[in-house]
Amino acid sequence: MSVVGIDLGTTNTVVACVRNGRVHVLGDEQGRRLLPSVVSFHPNGDILVGHAAKARRAVDAKNTIASVKRLLGRTWNSPELDKARARFAFEMKDGPGQGPLIVARGKEYTLPEIGAFVLKRAREIAETALGERVERAVITVPAHFNELQRAATKVAGRVAGLEVLRILNEPTAAALAYGLGKGTKERIAIYDFGGGTFDATLLDLNGNVFEVLATAGDPFLGGDDIDDAIADRMADAFLVQHRFDPRSDLQTLERLRQAAEQVKMTLSSQDQAQVHLREIAFGVGGAHLDLIFGLSRAELEKMTEPFVERSFKVTQDALALARLATSEFDRTILVGGTSRIPLVRRRVETFFGAPPMDRMNPDEVVAIGAAIQAAALTDAARRRSIPPPPAGFSVPRKSAPSFSDAAPQSSRAPSSQELSVDEDIETQAMRRDSIPMSSHPPPATARGTGPQSATPQSSLPTSTARMTPPPPPATRAPSPSSPTLPRSTAQMPGRPSAPSSPQMTPASRPFGTIEEPVSRSFTGAGAIPGVASVPSPIGAPSAPEPAPHAVPIPPPPPPPAATALQQFISSQPPPQPAPAQYLSQPPRPPVFTQSMPPPVLIDVTPRALVVETAGGYCDTVIPRNAKIPCERTRIFSTAHDGQRVVVVRVAQGEEGGFRGNTYLGEVELSGIPPAPRGEVSVQVTFELDADGTLRVSAADPTTGRQAMALLRLTGIAAEAEIASMRQRMEHSGPIVGG
Amino acid sequence: MDREVIVAWLQVLDDLTYYALLGVPRDASPDELKHAFHVFAQTFHPDAHTGRPRDEHEAIGRIFRHGTEGYRVLEDPALRVEYDESLAEGTPASVASRRSSLPPARERAPGPKRLEDTVKSHVARPFARSAEELAKKGDWKQAKLQLSLARNYEPTNEAIAALMREIDAKLQGLKK
């Protein structure tokens, strides 16, 4: 069983897979590696996906759905839906609670279902190419996607029968494809101009660590906009000539758009382009009127300029967030089909002062990165050893924690008496009514409660863990000027004498015992996935100077991850006799080598996560651009005397007013002891995982009562609905590719 | 073995200064800090531990999340100064990052539903609230004024309409 990376694009979808340490972009039966993200419902009942569906756009726009990615996770009243209604010929209606529905040939489909048709076809392509089942995938999304859009994409994957291992940001995937295996230290700008969206992402690459510094995006800026501009000009020309506006008919407009896309693409390699569209309209006596339209590259560039300008505004925004200047970047990487436009390349070069990387295929680089991440995440042997914590460098605290205190709350099995995890607000509310307050046991997470109050741990007995003597009690942190202040360098005594057993060394050793990435970088092969090149020799001239680090990180023992990786590679199934012609040609150089550990991605959240406060305002809990995974707690208080319940309403965005942001959902905490307003404090904790999936909990520190929930996101299908969509998908008949 | 180490980390986690957590000296330069964070990430990023049991994986995630918060604070010069001051004062680190007291979260009072709670518009809500309070006091005229302001924002709100009918009836009664 293979795992794949899928780039579900606005225009095209690409699927890739790591096999025997090499990345392959998988082609369909005809070797085509770009799958148009188009679904068409044929009168004969077939569901067409891909090239065949794209061809139907020009003749059956009403039942042909394109650019569904733009709509995923959007609500009926969103501006994006307004735009889509004006733009697309297919019919949409407001659905009951699951977001908009698309109506085609008398049937209704949710947006994730439409996305799932594309993903299912991508999965089929992969299964044919690999000759085995594909059940798990990493799916990429634009970096600026909000929680709802990410969740909807995940639902689409699940409806397509895929376990979604990770929702990965497209620019980060591109960086991974570019940087993994290089072992270098570089500052990279990713300029991702796709069919529907634009993202600028800035990263630091340091060996196998990819740290996203900032990201900014524009959800309404893509190659489609350029097509529309060209189509508009075509329509204007036709209107002047024949006094008929082709825009009055959505079907005709769709034809113009397709022609416009062709013109745009032609002008990337040529100076002039001309199209001849037959029978746009009918004139006197039924004579058909054709549209003949020519455009020069210079004219196109003039039309494209405003869009390119906007992309640099967004890029500036990202630079400001990271507090960096363009001159501080070592490399610019172009991603997305729109970045093929010569004007875009020139402008990027001017902006960053250096020519962008052009050795990678901008259409495929994201899927390649997704495949790499998919392989890394399924490496079952990944367990880095953890060195003991530093002792005696801490801030004061009232009481020593117990193991139950330390145990992550989410690992506790929800007991029937707790406000539990993963439940609908309705259920919680019901519980609140049905269970008397007094029946709640003191929660295990309250400070100072003994381990016995903890609900049973999952697999391991807690007693084993409790036998470990805790490190010496925390000492008070001295003031910075105090001579007794221990310098961190003092925490870093020698490396363990036996490099083969790095785990258990004297407790004073800090965690810095893993292989130092920079020093290794010079031995790393300079393999760049996506480019058919031989790994560069050791000490390639492109290798940068080592990082300045005054902190003496002890030279490491052999990295456990490398061993793990070896196991990972060897645990891969032996090469199936897959039809070789489906695998990408030429095969790419290995991405995983034995000397190179799997990547560590530290991404950021694109938008702030906020809580509604009295008066319709909001307070940021997790700021925009925070590194993930992360966790932040803020303390709120009650608004009214004797208030027993607080509702924590959560939204995403940077607007000061709550309603200006994207509403996500709410969590309720009940059973607050009556007290004058402002005297009760409520701890609200947001936890964002590496997917960007949010978990919200609210706790009353005085009683220890806790409400915890994965936000039931508004408009996102519940488990039961996903299951029924999946059933429908399985019985929807064959998907016709071609 | 590892499990015990993880437990040891969890036990001291809330007590560690961000400097100790990331393993940098108090005067670490931005470059040193970044490097230390990368080393920290290689050790504690949950993705580097996918092969572990679920509870261990979550525990490591918790350590890592502390690290990202610590890095966020130390990376930002202003936040770092603030943090250093809080350390000098002996304020626990974990509280230092969340000490700001915030306006109260919007509540939904239990018991009889208030008019305010039926109002979706934030602008209209204060009007609805004062209308209800005034009505309780028997100040029907003022209540009607406030309520009509609320109704401007939510003409279809049934609860507003009902109160309006009630107030109108009272005013009629007063006239008589």
C-alpha cells in the first residue's frame, strides 16, 4: 500500500509518490501528469473527471464544475460564492448546514464531494501507475487557506476514500521538494502564483529543518483572473464588431475563457497569438459570426501588470511580517502555472535582485513535496530519542506537578462524566443539563490532584512512569544580572561517551544531542528532486558557510533518525512490476539518502485565531504567522454577576470586530461558581497541530472544570455526513478519466 | 526508557525558562536562538516521533508547543525584553505570556432567555438589553424607543415584535 502526495489545484491536480527513495510524478494511462481539476456530469450518467471533463466545459458548462477549490470551505454568503455565481454556469444552492450545494443533472452535491471526484480520479491514476492500493495521502492547500477551507479539503479527501495524513501548505511543499537532500543553509522565498490563488512564503532552510518565517496570500488572485481579462477583451472586440456581447451567455463566455487561456499560454513562448472561434453568434439570416482575435505579448503584459503588481504587495506583506528585506534571500522559487509568464519571471528577478530558480517544474513541484512529506510521515520507525530535560533553570512554581498533571489531557479517554473531547456543542449542552454539577469529579488536570484521579491512560501503565524520580524541584530563576545565573553553556557538558546509546545519559545533558545539521550538510547529496541531475559531489561549491553558533552544541552521536530512515527505506515494499511508462520519466534522483534524515517542517498559521469578547470585539489568542504546532492560553473573565456559563466563540482573521472575521465555531464552559462579574477567570487554550487543525478548551482554574472540544466547524460536514457522502461516492458509478 | 525521559520533561516543562527549554544562554544572539530552535525542533517536532504510542506522541507535541511559544517570545525583541523583566521579577514564565487580563467573553445566561440573546446584530443588542431593562422598571416610553432602535436592525425578530406588542398594550392601558 502506497502513500501519495496530491496537489489539488484550482486548475490542475498532480499526484506523486516516493518509491525506493525516489519521487515519481504519476501519469495517467496516456502518460499525462496534469489532471485538470474539472468534473462533468454527462447526460449518459457518466461522471467525467480531468481532460474529458475539461473538454465538456465548452459544450456543457452548466453541468461541468471547474475551480471547485476556490469554493471549498466557503459559506453561501461569502463574497467568493457571489463571485462564483456570477462567473460559473453551473447551478448552486444553499445547503442545510453543510455549505453550498452544486446541482447537476438533478442531483445535489456538496463541495467536498466535487473535490472528492477529482481526488478519487487522482487516486485511481496513482493506483494504476503503482499497481497497488493507495489509501493514504498528504494533500496540499494554499498557505493562506483558513481553518474551514482546510477542513473541507480534508473532508474531500476522506470522501474519496483517503486517509488524509496531513494538510500541507503548497509553498512549504515546494520548499521541501527544492531543499530536501541539499543539506544547505539558505533563506528562500517561494513565489506561488497558481490558477486561482497567490501565496508568498519565506523560509529558512537549515539542513533538514524547514522553518517558515512568514506567509501571506491573496485568495482572489490567480491565472484565472488573467484569462478573464483576456476573455473580456475578446468580448469587447466582438461587441464592437457585431453588436452582440458574448458575455450574455455563460456557455459562450466559457468558450472565450478557454481560448483566452490558450492565448495566454502561447504568449509565454511567442510574441503573437491568434485565435479563431467559430459560431460565437448568429447574424442576419442566420449567418454565423466568428471571433478572430489576436494579442501581442506586449499587450498581454500591459493587461497582466496590475495582477503582478498585486502579487508583490502580498510579497511585501510577508516580508514585513518576517522583518526581512528582499536582499536577504539566497533563492527565489517559482511555483504555479502563472509563474511561467515571462513578465512574472522578470518582475520577480527585479524584485529580489536575482534570477529565480527555474530548474523545477512549477506545476509538479508541490506534488513532489507532498509525496516527500507523505513518505516521511508514514515512516513507522520514526522515534527520535529524547534527552533528559535540563535541571535547575526554571521559574518558580507553586507546586510540583504529578504525572497526571503532566499527562496530555487529550490522551485521556473521555469518561462519561466529563465534558468530553470531539463532541458537538449540542451534546455538551445536553450533558450540562442532565448531569448535576456535584457529580463531576475533580478533573485530573487540576494542579495538585493525585494520579489516581486521572482516567485510565491509553496503552502504558502510569505506574511505570511514576517510578521515575522527578528532576530536582525547580529553583527560582535569578535575575539576569545575578552572578549566580547559570549560563546555558554550562548546561551543555560533554557528549555521551557511548555514541551508540544517546538516550540515557546523565540528566544534566540538554537535548542538543542530535546531529548538528550544518556540519552534515556538506556531505549531503545535492540532489534536487524534480530535476534529473546527478547528486552533486561532496563539498559542492554552492555549500554555504557554517552557521555562526557560539553555543557549543556537542558533536552528536550518529543520528538515530538516519537509522530510522534506513529502516524506512528498507521497509518499503519491493518494487512492484509497475507499468514503467506511467512513472515519470526520467526518474528523479533519490530524495532520501541514508545520510539525510527526514525533513522537519515548522510551518505557520496564516491568520490569527481570535475569541469574541463583550461588545462584539475580539481578542487574539494565536497571532497570525505563529509557528505550528503551538498552544496558547489566555484568561478571560465573566461579563455578568453570577454567570454560570461562558461561550467561547472562535473566529479566524485580523479584524478588530468579531464579525469581520471568519466564524469557526464555539465551545461552552458551564458550571462556573456564581461570583461577581470579572472575578471568575476562564482559561481559554487554543492548540494548533501541524495540520493547522484547532483544538479549543476552556477551563475554570478555581474548580478545575474543563470543556474541551475539537471545534465543530460551521458548514463542515459531521462524521455521519462524511460517511454518507463516502457511501454515495462509492455507489456513484465509475469515474471516467480520459 | 524514553518514556521516563518524556515524563521528566513534562514534569519540569512549566517551570523551565524559555532559555532553558531551548538551551540557549540568556544573552543568545538571534542566530544562536534560531539555531537552537532548529535543534530543538529536530528533537521534539511531533513529526519526528510518528512511530511512538499516541500518548507519548501527544506529550512530545506538548513539549514542542512550549518551544514554539518560547521561540516566538525570545525571537521578538520587544517580547524578549518583557519576558526578561518578568523573569527578573520572579514571575513564572508561563504566566508572563498570558498575564494580560481581557474583556469578558460573551456569555449566554442560563435560565429564562433574555431578549438580548435572540438578537443577532451586535449593534442592536445593547438597545434590546436596555429596552428589556426599562420595560422591567415600567418605563414603557423609553423602552419603546430603545426597542424600536433594535427593531430597525432586526425587523424580523419575533421576540422584539412580541415585546413591542406588550409595550404597546401597556402604553394603551396607560392612556386609558
